[in-house]
Amino acid sequence: MKNQLILLFFIVLLISCSSNNEPDKEVVDDTVSEITYQASTDVISNPERGFMHSWSVASEGAPINLVTLQSLKNENVTIILRLYNLASFKNSDLSAAQLALISTDFQNLRTAGIKCILRFAYNENQNDTDAPLNIIQRHLDQLKPLFTDNADIIAFVQAGFIGAWGEWYYTTNGLTTLANKKDVVDKLLEVLPKEVKIQLRTPLYKQQVFNYSTAIDASVGYGTSDIARVGFHNDCFLASVDDYGTYQNVTAEKSYISKEAFYVPTGGETCPPSGIPTASCATAGGEMALLKWTYLNLDYYGPVLQVWRTNSCFKDFQKRLGYRIALKSSTLKKEMNANGSFELNITISNTGYAPVYNTKKTFLIFRSTANATIYKKELSFDIRKVLPGVDYELKESVSTAGIPAGSYDLLLKIEDASASLSDRSEYAIQLANKDAWETTTGLNKLSHKLIIN
């Protein structure tokens, strides 16, 4: 008996020691789903970004053709630059016909599901005259009602009005003094709704107008103060060392734009290179990433665009101009009790060159698997803060009050902040994930089913 007890003691000891030397076993929580999302490789059409077309129209000219606008989806184009030449009104009010032209353009843009970048100028020849300041101010007063009524489909406004092509050069009315430039900027900011951002031709113009040189930060950038509403457009991108005078101190001003463009948009067009080779794919991509380019003219300058097509980077630029936001992973509960809080835990990436600049509304959608009834819960999440190259952790408690017990598919909707466009999928943001987008609803699938008990 004694020997049996001793043997039993050693067996227990051996088992204990063996157990202590085993590695810790992973505890699997079967109450949650851990999901890894697959990124899409497609060119995705999203609002207020990408390659654009640029169309100029003479005073009292023809409106944009609706069929042409509707065909842009075949090119993955969602924005156009509309340049209004006001040459007939250098010394008078805008006519009823001119205002009607602009109004019709807005109507056609809205019908087609397109947004526009606006610019106004008084000539398209450096040897021609522009308009005096008082006329510019009067025209902006006339345009104000149109801006107010159509702010929802205005992506951005290039400052324009001064000089040939509205590029703030070659003025015949002395408008390039700091006082006059400031007057035009102030008037633009006054007549445009607060949510609309404008763009100046060079970084130095903004620094001069606002009398500062250090880039704004998030505490200012996400607000609607005047300085937070002004970005940049460059109409000679990659054309020379200083982009035909766009920069005075190239390194410092590019660094400034790079920081400022977390909050305000940068875009424009290329033009014939001078003194440097036509921009390679690597050079162009590096500059777009540094300066956070959000849109680029598809119509000019052709030889530069052709280099990108020939060298197979054009499609990559189609994907990355502006924002390209995707789900990376999520950890989501499988079940919960009614009238509780659902914990949203999602990692989001942005592989585009720029962030989203205009405010959006984001909703977590609960869609019944039984009858497709939808329940929308607005999130406090601000998609503008999903910055290029930085993973964003979206963690938010979402009340399920008012949602009955049942089984639900979860989806995200990122819609236009304007009520007039909120139900239109063309103006919703499509996440760059494979098999996630619903074209007709504008919803992005989270690939998760939730049971509410």
C-alpha cells in the first residue's frame, strides 16, 4: 500500500511538471468575429477627387451637355472644372442670360451626379484686359444666390477673376497688389457658403493674404474660419523647377503645402515642361504624395499624360488621386441584447494621396436579414481624419435603441453632408474593398451579421 501511494505521488508530480512546461494555449473568444478585409484593385469613382475634365465657356455660351456629363462615369470622372469667361461684362453687371447659363449648368451637373470646380475670368489671353475690383465685387454679389443654392455640388472654387485665365497674373487693373488680392479673397469667402473651400494659385498668395507662414494644424484645419477654407491650385504642375513661378522658395513652400494640405485641397493641371524632362512616373507620384493632390486635369497637358499612360502609371494615379479609403480589419460582437450599445471596432486605411476635404455624414446601418428593413445610426466619426498612409482606428459605441430583436447585416454609409444629396449613391463614398460596395444603395458591407436578442 505504501509503495502504491509513493508511485501515485510521483505520477501526480510528473503530470504537474509536464503541465507547467506546456506553452499557454490561445483562448478563443467565440462571441466576436475578427474580420480581415480584402482591398480592391479597381479604379473607383468617388466624389470630389480624381482626374477631371476642364471646360471653358464664353459669355452667355452654351450650357454643359447633359449626355456628355452622364457619360463621364465611363471614364471614372466625378468632377469637372467649369471656367466661365466673363469677357462681355468687364464694365457691367452679369446679364440674365449669363446667370441662366450658370444655373442650367448646375442643374445638369446635379442630374448627372457630378460635382464641379468653379473658376471665373475675364479673358483667356495675357494681352487682354481684366475687370476692375468694383466690377468683380458686384459680380460676386450677383453670383451669391447661385452659390448658396448649389453649394452641395460645388467641390471647390478656384479664386479666379484676376488676370488672364483668372490666374492672378497679367492684370491690367492693378489687381495683384496685396490689398486687392485680399479684397477678392475676402469677398469670395463672404459670398460662398462656409462649407465651400477656395483655392489660390500659389502658396505665397495665401501666406501674404493671411499674413502667416506656419501651416495650420488640426485645431484650425477642421474648422470653418477663413484661413481653414483656402487651399491651392497649380496650373503648371511638374513644368519646371519652380513650376513657372508657382514657388519662390521651392523647398520651404512645398513643405508648407504638404502640411497645410491635410486640411485644404491641392489640385490643378500640368503644362509644357521647360528646362526639365517630362515628369516620370516616379517623379509625378512622389510630388502628388508630397503635396496631397486631390484632382488633376485630364485634358492638359497631353504629352505629360501620355508618358504616364505609356509607362503604365496612369491607372495608379487614377486610383490614388485624392482619397482611397478601405477597411482593413474589424473586431465585432456576434450577439447582443436589445437596447444596448454595440461596440464598433474597425481599422481603416487611406492609400490615396490626400484626405477627404468636405464634411460627410457616416452611418452604421443595421439591415434586417428577414425583411431588409434598415435602421441608421449616425456616427461621430469624421472621415476627413483618415489621413494618407496612417491607419485609423474607428472605435465607437452605437446605441441600438429602437432596433427590434432579430438578425442584421451591418454596413457603413458615408453620404454627402447635404440633405439634397444624402440619398444619392453617386455622392456617397465607396470604400476600396473587394465585393463590399452596393451601387444602388451607396452602402459598404462590413461582412458581419449581428443577432440582437
